[in-house]
Amino acid sequence: MSELPLSGRIALVVGASRGIGYESALALAKAGAHVIATARTQGGLEELDDAVFAATGQHATLVPFDLVDGGAIDRLGGAIFERFKKLDIWVQAAATMGPSGLTPVSHADPREFAKVEKTNFTAVYRLIRSLEPLLRASDAGRAIHLTTSVAARPRAFWGMYAATKAGAEALVKAWADEIESTPVGVSIVDPGRMRTQMRAQAYPGEDPQGLPHPSEIAPLIVELARGDLTPPLTVSFRDWKSEPSPEALV
């Protein structure tokens, strides 16, 4: 039996309790990685761990915390170093539109805006700061950041979400340029329209059955996490789906 493609790798999935993060974490575990799963929701993480154990016979490492807690992000990096000494894969899937969802910029509540900004933007900076040394300690570290089309093409009522995601995308691209000469590969992934809770919040009247399930993007996440392939900086799920072979990523 051939070895699994991510056997022995350590993978951190931020935002792993549902949607794309959940399916990515499960797929990484099935591919052989030991998954460190973080999210605010303890129950969602426990459901993921049950699914990982049922599929692999191994447990994930669960770390429940809120991304607005910068100190917790710093402690996460320290805890990973103490236990594993490195990090091979980081998937950044956590994001929020805020409880109000789509809203005019002039109507955005300042406290809600601050929480969206901390979750979608500042947390990415804090995670880069905390995790870069661990990724550099890997022979082929991989960072996979989930973005959105409205980051590049903002439109009415999406201002709060679009601005914070655009800032995070710019930050990740600058960071990727800074570490270009290291073994760390960075990818920014646009999943497009997908059957997620956030999509349902934005489009409550939409039939979700006509959208791809988050599990469909999981094979792309696994490919981008592989150390034996050269990952692209930017990739869309729609483009990858039309040519899902590993050679397309070299």
C-alpha cells in the first residue's frame, strides 16, 4: 500500500468547525496529516474530531479560541513549537461577515466593524507573525489562505467584508514575496460560490442545492498542501476544477 501524500505532516486549520475549514481538515487528516483544528465552537471541533477518528483511527488536536484574542494566537504558535517543533501546513479558512451580514458602509456598527476587522485582517497578521518560524522549520511549509472575489471587486453592501478580506489578501501577497527564497509556499484560494453558512447569510433566498458542497474543494487544499508540488500564489476553485491534475500546480 502506497504512503499517504501527507503522511507525517502537521497541519493547522483555522476555522475548522464548519464549511470549507471542516472539510479541509478532514481531507488533510485522510491524506495522512495530523490536524490541529481551531475555531470558536467547541461542539463543531468535537464533531470534526469524531469524523477524523472514524476515517483514520487517529484524533485531531483541538484548540478552541476566538481569533480576536491576539494573545491566544501567540500562545498557539508557542504550543505548536513545544509539541511539534514545526508546522508543515497552515490553512486559513476562518472569516466573518459579522452578525448583521450585508449592510451599507454608513450603517455599519463600529463595534461590529472592529470585530470583523480583527477576525478577517488583524488575525491574519498575528497568525503570520506567530506561525512563520514554524513553517520555516518545515522542509516544505505550505500556507493556504481562503479569499473571496469581492476582495478584488467590491460591491454595494459588501464593504465591511470586502475591505477586510482585501487587506488580508494584500498582506498575504506581501508576505509571500518576502519569503519567496524560503521553502515555504503560499497560495491564495478563491473558492467562489459554495454551499456555506456565510453564503446562506448573504443570500438567504438562494437554493443551496445548486452550489458546490465544501467537500468538493478539499482535494485542491490537499494538493496545495503537498511538499512535492510547487503551489501557485493564486488559484480559483473554478479554474482548478476544469483541470484538477497535480501537474497543473507545478
